[in-house]
Amino acid sequence: MKFIKIGLVLLFVLMLQQYAFSQRDTVQELSPKQFLRVSKLNPQAVIIDVRLRKDFKKGHIEGAILADTSDKLYHIIDSLGTKKTYLLYCKYGERSITAGKIIYQKYKIHVCSLQDGLDYWNELKMELVK
């Protein structure tokens, strides 16, 4: 029974991933709940915070890596590879979409962005770490 549940969860993640990357846009926006679900259930997911360092220190999503410059963003992807699922976020959602487009231009990989950014995440009282 336990293996069936795990199998169903993995199937759901794969279906969500397929849906997310079947879009024509280079960046797929995910609601906070979808973003959290993908980050927890997909072992290939990498969360990247594209805000400034001072904002990152005030609070960030658990497991997030800071990429406050495009050079740091490129370094992360160069070191981890293009086979990962990259989940980006910022304060409002605009900077992460821009970062996602930059990633697509350089690596030709699709990424996901947190819809309406960390402000919406906070509105929903979702957890942050400091």
C-alpha cells in the first residue's frame, strides 16, 4: 500500500512537470501551493531566490539558494546541470520571470516561477526560514 501511494505521488509530480513544460512560454508560473508541492515531491527540484542578499537573510523559502546576480544564477545552473527542475522566486514575481527568461536564452531550459512572488507566499502564511 505504501508503494502504491509513493507511485501515485511520483506520477502526479511527473504529470505536473509535463503540464508545466508543455507551455509555450519559457517560464511557467506556479501558485504557492504548486510551488511547494513540486519542491517537496521532486528530488530534482532546485529552489533559487533571486532577491537581494539582505532580503534573503530576512527570510526565504526552505532550501533556497541565493542568486542575487546573473553570474551567480549561471554558476548554479552550470554546476548543477540542465536536467534539474528550477523553481525561481522573488518579492513580486517579476524579477524571477525575467531571470527565467535569461536562463531560457542561455540554456534553452524551461523553469518555474512563484506566482506573485514571496509577498503572495507571505499572504497565505506559508513558512519561511531565516
